[in-house]
Amino acid sequence: MRCDLTGKSVVLGVTGGIAAYKACEVVSRLRKMGADVYVIMTKNATEFVTPLTFETLSNHPVVTDTFARPETWEVEHIALAKRADVFAIAPATANILAKMAHGIADDMLSTTVLATKAPVLVAPAMNTGMWTAEITQENCATLRKRGVHFVGPDAGFLACGDTGSGRMSEPSAIAEAIAELLCPVWDMAGMKVLVTAGATRERLDPVRYMTNDSSGKMGFAVAEEAVKRGASVTIVAGSVTAAIPSGCEVVRVESTQDLYDAVTARAPEMDVVIQAAAPADYRFATTYTEKHKKAHDGQPFVIELVENPDIAAAVGAAKKPGQTLVGFAAETENLHENAKKKLAKKNLDLIVANDVSQPGAGFNVDTNIATLITADGMTECPLRTKKELAGDILDRVMKLRGC
């Protein structure tokens, strides 16, 4: 999302983690969007990046010392707390999250964030073990209950050599999250939106099933964005590994038939239906109520598959005037051709086509590469976060609806 932040003030806290260098780009992005940025650094943060770097980027003095004498007389931490339209901390270490959760104010950053009345956003960054520690998760839950906003952390290779959750979100995502707090879009207020997400499971017996790699991240990103824009959102979710966003009605399903039943029952009352789930095209013709035992005779175990109901086609056939239907096409070849056929065949208004064989696109990653296809043309969406793509999709939905 791009918006003019001229006249807006962002106070950015930078704590002592290796991701502190990324905060430089956050400042740069916010400045390019017109915001005034005031940086508070902890003492440990200055071991990673010098205050001069942030002073050059922000064009304001950096505050590091609670007891430094200001050039003009004012209680510095109170002045900054009042000045902030948004107070962000990136990176936010486990230490600052613990201080915030328990009201500890023992340095300039923790004192100022305690005093602010502005919306607070944190971008956690730490070792996987620290992030998943029970006390850290309890502290984050406490902060969320108090209205603190979170962006990330992401999963990936960490500076310590571990791989897992704990990497600070990219500067583009942090800047976007700050911009959303400063100029929220509320163009979907009063609309009912249904979003499907995740994979379905087709069971052979109580312990075996057929599925795919969908994590639910794309559908959840769309649902979360729709909630932020004022919509009443229902999520129908199959098997997922991503965290389900708050603020939505959630319906859990397992099989494609379950998904079909849940979606077709609810679709008629919706203004927008966005089918980001990855349902199985086939199910087992024969299933077993007990675990199917190995025959031990050396003969192949032959499994017959039968087609599952086509959910998108059913919703398209029952489409009501004024409804907007969005589908997804995960392909590995002939991307645009296959997606255009699906758009027409299933009576969709918009289809999001992505080649899941491309690096950074498809299942179980935080980014995507897509083409938005309507009857009037195509728009390419190069590599971006799924959150950013969700915004692109809803922008196109609202344009199709004449809003």
C-alpha cells in the first residue's frame, strides 16, 4: 500500500539485534513516503549501527540517553511520546517485549513507549528458541490483548545459524504496516466476504490421507486484509500451518466434500467469495474404518481415485447479481492459458494465477508471484509478500465492484 505520510510523525525504536541494520531501510522508506521519523536507540543497538547513520537518514537527532541534556528544554521521553502518530520498534528483541508486557521503564526506549498514547507496532527479531519460548509467547499474547500490533516475525535462516521463526520482517512489510496504521483503508465496510484457505485431506483410513502443501498463508493474508478494510469475514479453512487471523468467523473442514458443503451453504449470502484454498481434485474410491494392513504378498496395492465436486464451478453456477467471485490457479505450465479457461468455465470475475514452480511463489512460503486476470486483461504482480498481494487482490475486487 502506498500513501502520503506528509505531516505524520513516526517514532522508531531500535533495539540491540543484528537486524538493526534493516531499520535503516525502514527509516528511508518512511521518509520517502513523507513521514517525519524520530529514532530512539538502546545502548546495545548502537553496537550494531551508529546513531549517525540514523541521524543522516531521518534528518533528526537520535536519542539514546535518558539523561542527556536536550538542546531545547523539554522532558524528552514525554515529548517523543506525544509527538508520535505511530510508535514502532524494529527490531524488537525478547528483552523489550518483556519490558513492555510488564511495564518496566529503565531506559529511554522502554520509558517512552510506556508513556505514548499512539498505536504501537513491534517487529520481533530473535533466535527461534527465544521466540518460541513460553514466556516470550505469553508476553506477546499480553501485548496483543493491550492492542499492540505485530508484524512478523518471518521464518528462515537466522544470523545464529538456526533456521526457523524469529527473523525480522522485511523493511517493506514493516513500512507498509506503519502506513496502514497511519492511513487505514476502510473501503469494505459493511461487506460480507468469504475466504477459503489451506489444503484438504482425503482419508484412506484413520492414519493415512492424501493432501498437498498449501499452508493457508495466502488465504489468511487476504482475510486479514479484508478485516482491516472493514469487511465481515468468514474463513473456511482446511489443513493449515499458518496462524489463523483474528477478527474472522472460522469454519474448519477436512475433506473437499466438507469444504464444498461449507462454501456452498454460505456463498449465497456473501458479497465476495475468494477461493484461495487448495482442495484435492480426487478422493479414494474405497476407504477403510480401520488401518489398512500391509498384505506382505509382494503384490502392488492398487488404489482407485474418483473426482471430487468442483467447488468453484458450483459457486459460479449459483452466482447472484452483485456478487464478486475470485479464484486461484496454481499451475506449473501454460499459466495464463489455463487460468483464462478456468476464469470463463467457472464464471469467475477475477482469477489469481501463479506458477508454483517458481522460486518464491506457491505453497508454504511468505511471498508470491502472480498474474491477476479478468475478462478485460491481465496485471502482473512480481515477487512480493503475500500480504502485499492480498492488498492488490482486494484493490482489484473493489475496482470490479465499481468502488
